[in-house]
Amino acid sequence: FPGDKALDGYSKKKYVCKLLFIFLLGHDIDFGHMEAVNLLSSNRYTEKQIGYLFISVLVNSNSELIRLINNAIKNDLASRNPTFMGLALHCIANVGSREMAEAFAGEIPKILVAGDTMDSVKQSAALCLLRLYRTSPDLVPMGDWTSRVVHLLNDQHLGVVTAATSLITTLAQKNPEEFKTSVSLAVSRLSRIVTSASTDLQDYTYYFVPAPWLSVKLLRLLQCYPPPEDPAVRGRLTECLETILNKAQEPPKSKKVQHSNAKNAVLFEAISLIIHHDSEPNLLVRACNQLGQFLQHRETNLRYLALESMCTLASSEFSHEAVKTHIETVINALKTERDVSVRQRAVDLLYAMCDRSNAQQIVAEMLNYLETADYSIREEIVLKVAILAEKYAVDYTWYVDTILNLIRIAGDYVSEEVWYRVIQIVINRDDVQGYAAKTVFEALQAPACHENLVKVGGYILGEFGNLIAGDPRSSPLIQFNLLHSKFHLCSVPTRALLLSTYIKFVNLFPEIKTTIQDVLRSDSQLKNADVELQQRAVEYLRLSTIASTDILATVLEEMPPFPERESSILAKLKKKKGPGTVTDLEEIKKERSSDMNGSTEPASVNASAVSTPSPSADLLGLGAAPLTNSAPPPSSSGSLLVDVFSDSASAVAPLAPGSDDNFASPDLASSEVVSEEPADTVHDADELFHKFVCKNNGVLFENQLLQIGLKSEFRQNLGRMFIFYGNKTSTQFLNFTPTVICSDDLHFLNCFLCLNLQTKPVDPTVDGGAQVQQVVNIECVSDFMEAPILNIQFRYGGTFQNLSVKLPITLNKFFQPTEMSSQDFFQRWKQLSNPKQEVQSIFKAKHPMDAEITKAKIIGFGSALLEEVDPNPANFVGAGIIHTKTTQIGCLLRLEPNLQAQMYRLTLRTSKEAVSQRLCELLSEQF
């Protein structure tokens, strides 16, 4: 560059271009930077363009020239020349450094919302601001421009709308309240796009799909918020989503792959929004059916996406039954898919759709697949099979068989957590101990046993071998010889366990004491190179020699039941999958009606399944996790309680009916049950309250300050509710005091409460953006009509806040389903023929009369849905028992829909008039 004569602009541009090319070849360039900066002051587009390109690629943010570059960029931004402004904005975005954000983050929003800015510059400004916000969010100031940028969604230029939507979506994730008004505008714009013909948006129509990129971005923006509260906006959004689902059913307008890709991109994003809102049963079922069609599509990517989306749908109480109808297709995919990632998604979906009605089928299929599964996913399948077998075990002999089969098929992938868990469950359940001992004894007779099976066999026979010792085929000596034949093949930890089994045998079977002492006395034990084995052999031998029978019986007595704890298998699976995965999502809302007040399990089976307080509480179908009073701040206060329904954030410790410990609450300092009427107005949001009649999880109340979410479980006359209080602001709540109030209507005999509620205290300080949880233990003493009231008082910004909401603890939560034949049903129906025992209601349908949704709601209500009982196949009948501490109340129901008149007739018969009336009131609100 330095020479006798000055270079003209063209020559500078040419040489700077050559330097840029040399740099791209991999050589360092440490000269020519000033000439590139000089090109920025040129009035020629081509010269300025090369200058900006060189700076974007080569100039470091620490360069001495950065001040000159910033001045040149400021001049171009102030020039109002759209071409120059575009180049400057592109340069800022490409560099995207913190220094650039400090210099221009305050200027770009002004350009974006200025009335005289051209459309192309607005596009560039929106994307440039998005880039700066992603790199340095703390340097982008929120101000008056935020309300004005939302209105860019109404801009006539779709390019501006597309860029603005990307910006608003990112900003709304961190500042949802600032951009709440974007919801109605986004719905309006989406409606115009979805209902337009492809010719209306010619410049933005891609293979007959109008503005697919903008549609996807708008749908993602709407996922930052809950369903719109305005009925008009909500109705318009529902119409949009229905239109998208309808268009997916239309024959393709083009055979080219670009058309189907664009169409399906919009469809899958719409389904994601439907799943996110989880409030429209009709849309959820339609989305599920649409995804079901993709399960057999020839395109692998579509099958993968369909399986992934259905995993999420399976966690909704509205669509779970619809997902289950595709079980055969998913099992077939597991067997025939060539792509391992698709097979893995099929495993995830089977895990997500599993409940008591199909657990044995799904576990059997997963075990079959495990024999040929890819090594990379075997451990995960083992964990899932173990969790499902435990969670949905009604017959615990099946559980024991399943775990032993699991060890046989994939012993190398069975972690310690799995065989620890089976030991805990067998020890805690008297009714399965003998069967477990017999089964492991038979399994150990195989010539080659996996070491994990030896561990399980050694432990169980050491504790319960006496239960099968009466059979000559499994006499004490045979049991000992069988275990000792595996001894030399095992690792040191397993040998140590077997030595403990041998000393247990000394106590259980005195007749083989001499044989065991000979083994312990052998040189291979007493002089073992491993100090642990040597010490055990010496101490056990000495103990068996000098201790009396009574001392041996005391020292070596049967292991006591294990304390309640979270299933370590579930914790391991979550850790393996990581947070936010599809598998973890299944746990987010899995405590739905099919496990609690919608269980398909007969009441008689329930009674036997919980005959003893079981620390292995997941066997009841209820997840367990450690309790915490606070959770980390969520990523978005708009969805503050997104973790409310996740086992990783909330703990539902299982209930053991009959256990007094469920109601031990030593410290009720900050939150206690009070028997008096609240002084303030109760927020009786009937619509939200009634939604909880058939489900146990969700958001109960929400305003600008506070969000209250619930997660609950019920079993017979006991229940446990987790209440999550989310601070949606950035300011602390002080003196935060929630109180559960039982009104006079919840008393009986003028002295006792119909509901026994005990709460645990919460932290009186709730940080901004954080949530705390409160546990409420519930015991239904007698039938009741009114729900208890939750009163919350706290101080926010110096102002005292006081609000009350009804807690959705309703009589049907204590329903246990009962299976009945047609003959038994109508015989019982006639027995309850007293006029005071029957309540009937005829009412207009408030929701679409869909048979599948109706079934799901009846099951969610708590009764068993009895198939082929009513002579009219269009009618629905159910049966169940209301469990209270003082009595049990049988209940029969019959729902007769009239599609032509859009009416229902609901008839309820119970042995108690007040119960019939209350159940009728609750159930009629659901249709």
C-alpha cells in the first residue's frame, strides 16, 4: 500500500480483496487494516461493502482501530441511506462483540421503531438487535421501544414481521410481561396467514405453503405464554390450529419434497403449541391421530418426529388414551425399524404410554427387544423396564419374574440400583418373600448365571431361604451347595456378600453349621489375599463358634423393612437422560388420573396391594423424590411452574394407607390448618377449579405476581398434595404465609373435621423468579361437600397482599374404581332403588361430545369404566367406592349422551343421598 502515488478507491478495494483472499487461504494478515477502514468512508457501495467485509472477518475487538470503525458505523447509521445502514447493521451483527453492544445497543432500537425507517433496514435492525441480545443481554436496555416493537407484528411487510417475531420470541423468554401484548397480535397474524390462499402471499409462498417460516416463528412465540385468557383470541387461535390440522389431511398440492417439508414443519410446530397449552382435549386427540398416521410414513424423519411428539402427548390426561391406541404400531416399529434413533424413540414412547392396563404387554415387548437391542441403549432400556415393572406391579410375583428375567437377558447392563431395588421390595413385602426365594433358587440352577443374579440369590436366600427349606429339592444343604458352587466364579464384592449369606445360614439352618464352618475355616478364606474377605471369614467363623443360639439369632435376625426413599432407579434414569428430555417429560405429568383417581385397577386389588405400609412406594404407581422447599429460578417467569409437574423438582412421597406417619407434622409454625372462615374474598375461579375434578396436576391460580401450581395423589382415604408458589416478579415476597382453612361445612358431629389436613411450613421469604413448595397431607374422615380454602398473605414491595383460592380437594378424589360384570352391576343398581339414593341431572353439553374424551373424563373422575355393560353401547357406566376413615360408600353412575340434542342425562346412585348429589354436581360440570 505505501507507495509514491496515492491509490484510488478501486485499487484499495482490489488490494483489500486480495488480502482477504490470502487470509481465507490460512495466512496471517497484519497489515492493510487501515486501508480497509478508509474504505468505510467511501460513498461507493462496492468499496464500502469490501471494507465492512474485511472488518467483519479480520478486525479484532481489541484492535486500536475499533474507535475509527465505530465512528464510521455511526456515520452510516445516521446517514439514512438504507444501503449504507444495512451494511453497518450487518457488520455489527457479524462482529457481535460486547464492545459493539456497548456502542450501539441503545441506537439500534430507535432505528427499528422509527416511523421513517425503510422495511429492509427494519429487518436488518431487528436481526442485529437479536444478535446483540444473545451475546450481551445485560447491555440491551428495555424501554419504550419494547411496546412499539410488538406492533411490528402488524407490519405490512412480511420480511419485517419475520425478523421481528424472532426478536420478540427471544426477548419474551426472559421478559414475558413486557411482551404479553404480542400474543393477540401473533394470533391475528397467524390467522391471516393460515386462512389465506397461496396466491395471496405470492412473494412469501414456498411450494404452495404460505409463509411457512413466519408461521413456525409465530407458533413458537405463542409457546412462551399460557393459553390466551381472552375468549375471542383463544377461539381464533383454536380455529388456526384446527385449520392447520385440516390442511394436513388434504391431498398434497405438489409431489416435491419441499412442499411436504414446509407443510409438516408448520404442522409439527402447531402440535407443539397444542401440547404446550394442554387445555383443548379435542385438539390433543386430533394431534395424536395425525401423528399416528406419520408412524407408518415412508420418511424416516417423520416417523422419528411423530414418535418424539407422541411421547409428550402421552403425558396429557386428555390424549393419553388416544396415544395408547397406537401401541401395536409402536411395538412393530421397535421390531422393524432400521434406524437406531427411531427405535430409541419407540422405546421412549412405550415407556411414556405405559399404565396399569398395558404394563405387562409393554414390559414383555421391551424385554424381547432387549435381547437384540443396540448396546448403546441397553442400559437405558433396563432402567425403564425396572421402573415400569415396579411402578405398575399389581402382582408382585410378576415383578420378581420380570427383574430376574432382566438380569438373565442383560445382566451386564443391570446396575446396582436395579438389584438393590428388588431386594428392598422383597424385604418390605411379606407376601412375595417365599415366591422370590423359590424363584431365585430355581434361576441359580442354570449352569451359567450372571453375577447380579448370584447377588440377588445370595441376599434373598440368606434372608428367606427358610421359607423353601421344607421342600427336599431345596433343603438347606442343597441351597448352600448351590450358592457355593458359584463362589469361585464371582468377584470380591459378591464373594463378600455370599460369606454374609453363609453366616445367615448358620442361624437359619443349624444342621449345616459344621459344613459352613469348614468352608470359613479353609485356607482359601482365612488366608485370602483380599483383606475384606479374610476379615469376614475370621469374624464369621469366630462368631459361629463362640456365640450362643440366642446371640446368633439376635445378631443375624431378619433385615427390617427399608425406610421410604426415592426409587434410585428413577433417579439414575433422569441423570442418564439429562433434564428436559422426552423421557423426563413423561414424568412431568405422569401422576395423572390413570394412576390415582382414574386407576383402572379394581378396588379389591388395590386393597391387597397396599396391605402393609410399603416403603417401596413406587409399586403403588406413585413416584417418590426427596422434598425440597425451594427450586432454582426457572428460565421464564411466564412458565414459572414448568417444573411443578416434574419428579426432578417436586417430590411425591408415596402414601401407605394405615400409616400414621403420613400425618406427622412436628412443626406447623408458618403454615397451619385453621378452622374458621377467611375474612377476604375467595378467588373462586370455577373453570380452573372444575378442571381439577378429573386431574391432579396443573396451575390453580395465576396473576401478575403469583402463580400457584398443584401436584397431588390420592389412595383410598389418604392423599398428599404439593402446592407450588411461584414468584413471577423480580422482587422478594416477605412474610409469605399460606394457610389452609377448613370451613364449618367440613365438620361433622359438630366437633370433628370431615377432612384431616396437615401442612408443612414454607420459607417466609420467596426470592424473585423462584418457587417454594408446601406439602399438605390429607385424610378423608367422612364425606364432605365443600372444598377447603387456601389463604395466602405476603408483603410485596411494601404492599400487603391477601388472597384466597379453593383447593381442589373434592369427594371423588377418594374414589377407588371397582370392576363389575353386567349382571352384578344391574343387580346392585336395583338394590340402590330408593329415591333418596338416586340423583339425576339432564344438562346441555358444554364441550364437543367426543366418546374418547368422555371415557377419559369418567376414568379421571375416579370410577372404573365398565365396557359392554349397558345394553345401549353409546351409554357410559362406571362403578367405584368412596373411601373415608369412617365408612365406605359404593357408587354407580350412568351417563347417557344424546348427540342430536347435544344433551346428557347423568344418573348417580349411592347409599347416601348427599354423596349422590355432590358427585352428580361435580361430574356434570365436566361435560
